[in-house]
Amino acid sequence: HTADMAQSVSRVRAGKNFFCEAMQVLGFKVLLTEGNFIHVAFGPQSQAVHAALDGHVLYRASFDHQSLAGYTRFSVAPEELMARVVNLIKKSMKKNL
């Protein structure tokens, strides 16, 4: 099922690129990875973002190791799923304005 797997990888990469670009446009720092996840630093918006995501998105909100302090880890998925996460994050920012 090589073709099916390649198509799945392509969808996940597109979702990863979409999410990364959206986070950068919103002004958040992104640590790129070669894996199926991304680290995002929400800075002063962290509390509002995490409140908006709570109960809607499974992700790792924080890390104990100082090299990742302040970063949140998201597993990536196809663009249509990552767009839902982006929309929740955008809504949290509007509430803070």
C-alpha cells in the first residue's frame, strides 16, 4: 500500500506546513521538526490559548525540560483538522483584545 501511505504522508505534511505558517502569521515562535509534531511558544497569550483548546484538542501544553520551556507540542494532522485548531487559537486571541 505504498501509494496510500505516500498520500497520507503528503496530507500530514500539508497540515504541518499550514499550521506552522498560521502560527507564524499570528506572531508565535515555532520550532520546526522532522517528525509529525510542532512546538509553538504562545508567550503572553498562553493562558488564553490553553483555555480555548481545553477539552477540544489533545496536545502537550508544557514541558519540564528547560530546552522546551514555554513551548506547546502539537501532533500534526491533515490541514482540515489543523484548521480547527488554528480557529480556536484565533478566537482565544480575539477574546484577549
